[in-house]
Amino acid sequence: SNFTISAWVYSKNASQSNSIDIFGSSTGTNVNRGYTLDTKGGTSNYRAIVWNSSDFNGADCPATANWVWNHIIAVFNGTHIVCYTNGVNGISKLVTLTGVYPKPAPDFVEVAGASHRGENENYFNGTIDDVIVFTRALTAGEVGALYNATADKYINTFTNLADKGTYNFTGYAVDIAGNKNQ
């Protein structure tokens, strides 16, 4: 199954000794996972991981800094996984797992900010915001647009407008099938 996980992360210490899920799925044991975006234990980096019932493949994100907001995105397109930091892609890795992955399981729970094993000492030291999970692989252009979403905000200050007047604003929402609502 293809997926994309996007999150804004503010880490106070990404170099924790163990891997901590930023967001992922788990049955509570190491070998029964589906996907995750996590800290790479012992480093100040993040990684994207795809699991099956016995092993995992992962891709490192480009380096991050602590004490600042970073936009981290994991993308799996069915054959390769890649991790992005602030719109910059890391190295795409071929996923060589056999069998079904991400491994579907009816008892999966979503895990955020903690160890997938439920260990009390393994909590994320920081803030996680705006987590979005897509059931498809975003393109590099879509990842860039998601990272740069503030460039196209509807929040704006207009100056030199007449005190009285009519000013029209139009916004659109487009679904995956291309249907546009106004």
C-alpha cells in the first residue's frame, strides 16, 4: 500500500538513544509494524520506514537541527521509500521486503511521540504538529507544495484599499477526482 506521512516537528533532542515514532502504526511489538516516521536512535535525524511481519527497510531524511521547526515527510510508492526534510529529498531506497507490506493488521494502533514498544522512557522530547497521512505517494512537487504551503496562504494584509467598496475573494477546493467546489 502506498502512503505519505507529513509532520511538522520541533525537537528539543532528536538524538535520543532509541528510535521514537513521530507517527506510525503498530500492534505493540517490534515485528508487527506497518509504517513509521521516526527519530533515528542516537542521531539528530529522522527516517521513514516500511515494515512487514519480520523485517523493515528505511530511508534516512536529510539532516535536521534541534530547537527549530522542521517539516518531515515519508513517502512510499510501493517499491521505494524516501524521506524529505523541509522540501529536500533524501536518498530513495528500494524496499526489498517479501510478502505484504505495510503489513495490515486489524489491531494496529497509531503511535505518535512514543516508542512503538510502549516503553515509558522512550517519549519524544519536543512538539509534533500538523500530522497528515495520505493513502497514496505524493510526488516531489506535491511534497514541495505542502512544505511551502505558507507561500499561498489566504491570510494577507491589503493596503491602499478604499474605505468603502466591495472586494471579492474566491477560494476553491479540488478533490482527488478533480471536482472543483467554489
